[in-house]
Amino acid sequence: MDGDRENAYYVTVSAGIFVMCRDEKISTEDALSMADERLYEAKKHKTQMLIK
């Protein structure tokens, strides 16, 4: 498949990250929501990066 650009697909992956202390009282749902918020905020400011 090397050099066969007609059949090439480019795939991007995004992940949100939220860091919290072990003793912090926050639900899993809230932690995931905060990670999502940070992901979408980062996407607003990202530069286009592709690994080929």
C-alpha cells in the first residue's frame, strides 16, 4: 500500500484529559464532562496536524 494514495485514509484521534487529586470529591460523570470541555476548548485553538 506504500505510495497508493488513492486508497489512503487519514485518521485523527482526540482525547480530553482532566487531572484530579485522589481525595477530591467529584463524580466520574463530572470529571468526564470537564475533560470534554477541555478537549473542545483545545480543538478551537489547535493547529492542523496529520501523521501520514
